[in-house]
Amino acid sequence: MSEEERSDIQQSESAQAEETIFDLSPAMQIRDRIIATLKTIYDPEIPVDIYELGLIYGVEVADDGEVHVIMTLTTPMCPVAETLPPEVEDKVRNVLGVTDVSLDLVWDPPWSVDMLSDAARLELNMM
């Protein structure tokens, strides 16, 4: 394959990727930005972000930018029980396109190591 053909293929793939991004609804774009933000928040006791830990049970985004986050903690006695949920709410509130945030901290189902993503399992040497 010539260098020119390879360049044409790369440009075509890049254009398709951009089209996919722009095809997302505004709510889905906001949700993607929220998830990226959640991946910057770490549990202080475990070197993995809260999204990959499985602490986020749901992120719902309405068309008007209102967000509902459902999350848990590793245990009800978690040392960051007082600070982590407000941190999550504050950081989500500052995501581009978010107009309001409600956060529910739930204990059912209880968190377990089964909720770890593959990335978290790899980071924690559990694979």
C-alpha cells in the first residue's frame, strides 16, 4: 500500500470518528464529559478512580442538562463518606452543559470487588 493510500485511509477513519462524536445527542455528550470527570476522582485508600471502582451506579442526563448521579461507597463506614459525595456533586456540576445535579448515595446493592472494571482489576493486580 502506498503512503498516499495509507494517508487517505487514515483521513477517512478520522472523519468517521469525528462524525460519530458529533452524532451523539447533547445529553450523551454531557454524559461522556461527566464520566471523564468522574475518572479524575480517586478513592484515597485505593489507587483507582471511583468510576472504574464501580462506585458509580448510574449517570442520567436529561435533555435540559439536569443530571442524576447514583453512587455508593465501598462501605458505609468509609472514611470519605462525608467528603466524597459532595466532591462528586461539585465536580459534575462544573461539567460543561450541566444545569443541575442531584446525587443519591445508596447502599443497595452493596459494593463488592465484583464491581471493579477490568482496568481497575489490572491496576490492583487482580487479573
